[in-house]
Amino acid sequence: DKYKDGLSKTRQSFSSRINDLVARYRTVDEDFFEDLEEVLISADVGVNTVMDLIDELKMEVKRQNIKDTSEMKDVISEKLVDIYYGDDAVTSSSINFQSDDLTIILFVGVNGVGKTTTIGKLAYQLKQSGKHVVMAAGDTFRAGAIEQLEEWGKRVDVEVVKQSAGSDPAAVIYDGIRAAKSRKADVLLCDTAGRLQNKVNLMNELSKVKRVIEREVPGAPHEVLLVLDATTGQNAMSQAKTFSEATDVSGIVLSKLDGTAKGGIVLAIRNELQIPVKFVGLGEKVTDLETFDAQAFVYGLFA
Ligand code: GDP
């Protein structure tokens, strides 16, 4: 239901266009596929992913000897799910939690994508599930980022470790680790600055932060989550490329899916970058963060 509400924009545009196609063509032919291709591309599924999908669909149509377009909706949704999982049958959207040690999650992404909001929502979710959470205000660069995280800390009743604006992010995160350890916390959520203007700086800053984390907690960070704004389409895709070159990204959080009719970007990211989408943001409220489930997502599009 969360998916249904949060994806209403994508769903309305996507399913009505698919329905139109089915009504217009009735028989599955080359023109049908051409129009379908257009619908998928305009939903931000991504050209390469669409090509893969259309090939798969054509094979399936042959295999099952499908003539009638009305049978295509099920086939399309099945293939969309298959495309998401790819060859990797065990793609999991779950977080790599350490059962008997501190789990450290690093958040990266450019300003404005919803990084701070996502950290706040996740802190709430983890706290609800009984985990002791600490947050580290490592975005010392963006004006107001520290205060904003503190606001979230108050709202969800989670401690925020911070220093003054402009201080060294690695030092803040070091303090965060110390605090989390001394409180025997389960999870430390680390914010970072998202300065993309200069890739070398970004890379240096992230590797310094990671070095500190690795030194303090061997095996950490356990997740590096890249937050992307779904409403920015192909821009999100190019950010994903840049960040995955700068650091090892273990998963994507796709925020603001509620604000776009182009939810197909989820499939493009997974298929073209091989990085799993772990969470999706479906609104601004504290409860509007969902673990990503490709099946629920795709079926939500057709619901
Ligand atoms: P940051 O600069 O990356 O830390 O971005 P913020 O967390 O400050 O978010 C930027 C804006 O996006 C804020 O107004 C948030 O309320 C909004 N936002 C974040 N996530 C979502 C989401 O999933 N849906 C919607 N509709 N808005 C969101």
C-alpha cells in the first residue's frame, strides 16, 4: 500500500499508457514494441535497460506464442522484475547488520538529494525495531546541515554527535564512533558532505573518512549508501557513476519517488550500474522510507 500511494504519479502515467497501448494495438507486432519502447524510455527506465527488456519480451512472446496484447501486461511486469534481479538471484535489499558489533553506515550524495532526511527516517525505523542508534553530523560543509540533523535527532529521539561547521568530517565521524562505542550502540549513521564539483576532493574526503572508520572498526563501513533524487532522472544516473568511481557504493537510496512519474529510474540504476536499490523515499514524513522490494515495486506500477 505504501508503494501504491508513493508511486501514484508513476503508476498513473505508466499504467494508463500501457493500457492505451494494449487497447490501441490488440495484436502484438513490431509497432506495438516500438511504442512500448517509447513508454518505457519516457518513464526513465534507461535506453540500455529498455533494449534488454524489449529483447526479452520478444523472446517470451515467441516462446509462449502470444498474439493478443491483453496478455502482455503480466509478461511485462514479470520481465521488469527479472531485469531488476538480473543474473543475481540473491540480490538483497537488506542492510549488512553486525549482530554483535557496531554497524556503521556511511551516507554519500550531493546536496539536496535528501541525504539528511533519509538518515533521520532510517534512524527512526531502526529505533522502532529496537536498535540503539547514534548519528554523526559529518556534513560540515553545507550551511545548516548540522542543525538539520540535530532537528531530526530531536524528532526521533536519537543522539547526534557533531562539531562546529567547517570542521573536518573525518574528525566528526571519529567522535561519532567513540560515542557509539561508549554507549554500546548498535548502529552509527554517518552523514557526509556532497561536494561533487571536484571529483578529486570528493574522493580524498571520502577516503579519509573511510580510513578513520576502517581503523576504528575493522570491516567497517558495513554499508556505503548513495542517496539519489529520483526526480532528477539521468542526472541521478550520472551522479551514481561519479560516486561509484570515487568510492565503493554498496547500495542506493532513491529518494522522492513520490514526486516523479518516472519511477523507472530504479530499474535503470540496478541494471546499468549493478548496484542494488536498498531503500526508496516515498514522502517527507518520518515513516516515508521503505525497504526496496522489486516485486512490490513493479506490481505497484500496475496495481
Ligand atoms: P540533503 O541536502 O541531501 O541532506 O537533502 P535534505 O534531506 O535536506 O532534503 C532536501 C529536500 O527534499 C527536503 O525538503 C526534504 O523534505 C525533501 N525530501 C527528502 N526525501 C524526500 C522524499 O522521499 N519525498 C519527498 N517528497 N521529499 C523528500
